[in-house]
Amino acid sequence: MASLVFDTFGFGWYSLAIIIYHYLGYILLRFLPNQLVRARNKPRSIKEYYMPTTIPGLKDLLKAGVHFGHSEGRWHPKAHWYIHSARSGVHIIDLEQSQKQLEHVLAYVEKIASEGKTILFVGTKRQAQSIVEEEATRAGMPFVTRRWLGGLLTNFTAMKPMLDRYRKLLSEQGTDAWEKYTKKERVGFEKIIAKKNPLLGGLKTLNKIPDALFVLDVRKEKTAIREAQVKGIPVIAICDSNINPEQVTHPIPGNDDAVKSIALLTKLVADAAAAGKVQAGIAKAAADALKEKEAAEKKEVVVEKKAAEKKEVKKEEPKAEEKKSEDKPTEESKS
């Protein structure tokens, strides 16, 4: 039968083997990579981290539009492990993968914040600027919302004097120190402050290279991503269907264009950072209390030692007087 089909259509065993090979390759590429990439990108054990902020449910993520990706023609092949399906030519992001990554990422953010480390929020998209500024300020973290300053990470030693001067002018403005300058100098300084505010306003608290970056759009913030890769700084980022997640240390599958999606995911990261800072404050207070207790105990020990030494001195004084009184008659007898 097989030979009849081969003779009729002009197929041979070699052609059949090629067809089977291609079909098997298609099946393997379509279904197996999901499992392989998920295993490769499996986050580290969550047990080593603190308990994360509450993860939103699937309904909350759906309402925020986190599941909407880009059109099928604009997708990135390496993003297939978190793409669920496609509807009307638009990719749908797997929200279960988003929840798993959120659980891992929020725990990581809370952990590093509790250690007193800094997370730099980066979001220069127009619809994300106000959201990033509000949430980063609430979490007590620095942020960039207007334009990424080239060399902020790779050339921080040259950027720090500029930040120090900006902070100095801000601290002097409106104080007695401001009056030592002439009117012309004050006007010039006010112009400098007004010019630098949009660029450096969110970096006032940045005294060293940040320990991590939270990026809203990997494609738009490509310079920040490259600088972080050069310096070995971990990057947390929202990854849409057109993003290569391998560029990011901790990807969060989700919509990076919708305002509701940006607001929800940024709020979660800010909540985790704020919770970590609270833990850091509690730990610091406990450490300070322990130091004070140890210092008080040492002081008590020193006081007790001094009191004991005084008692010994007092006990020894009568004995010395008795010896002197005993020695006096002997001297008189000698004379």
C-alpha cells in the first residue's frame, strides 16, 4: 500500500522521512520550549526571601488589562513562554505566569529593601511619569521620569558632584545661607534649580549606585538596561510580548502600555519596597535597642567594679592603720 502511494505521488522513503522530521520539529518547537524555558527561568526558591506583598487575583489583573500583549507580528520569539494564546491577531499574556513572577519579584524587592538597599524606579513614558513619581516617593526610593542621564550608572563618579551641587543649592534655598549671595547670583542659582529639577528632582536621595532597577519599558529604557548590565545591577522590568525577557534579571510578564496595568504593577513593587523599609526600620530599632542594652550592662559592670574596688580600699585602710599603730611602740622601744 505504501509503495503504491509512493509510486502514485512520486514520494520516496527519503521524502517521507523529511516530512516526518519537519512535522516532529514543528511539534517540538511549538510545545516543548514552554516547559524547557519555564524550567530554565524558574526563579530561585521563595523560602530564602521574606513573605511578599499580597498578589492580586486573576480578575484584578484582567480588569487592569495586564493580559493584553502586542499584535502577533510584533512579538519577540523568546517571549513565548509567557504568551498564552492569540485572539483577533493580538497576543494574550499568561496571567498565571505573571502571578508566579510577581510572587518571586515582590519577595525579592522586599528582601533587598529590608537590607537597606536602594531600588531606582525608571519610567520615562508620558503615561507613566506621574505614576512612577508618586509610587517611588511613597516607597522612599529615587526615580527617573523625564530622561535617562547617560552614564548615571557607568560613570557615577562624574555624576555625583553634579548631584551634590544640586542638593546643596536646594538645601541653601530659602535659608540664611541663601542671603550671603548677591541678588544676581541668587537669580542664577534659581534658574539652575528650575532647569535641573525635572532631571535630578527624583535623584535627590541617590548617594551611591542603586542596588537594583525597576524599569517599566525595556525597549524605551534600553540605555538604562545596558548600563545596568555593564555594572552587574539586577533589573526588574515589566515584559510585554515584544520584549526579550533574557535582557532582564527579574521579568514580570504584563502590559507595559496601559495606564491601569502600569499603575497596578508599579504599586505592587512600591508596596513591597515600603514593606521592606519598614522591616529595615524595625530591625534597626531592635539593633539600636540591643546596643543600648549592652552599653547599659557594660556601664553597670564598670560601676560595680568601681564600687567593689572602693570597698576593698576601705577595708584595707583600717588594717594599714593598725599596722602603723603596732609599728609605733617598737620604734619607741628602740629609741
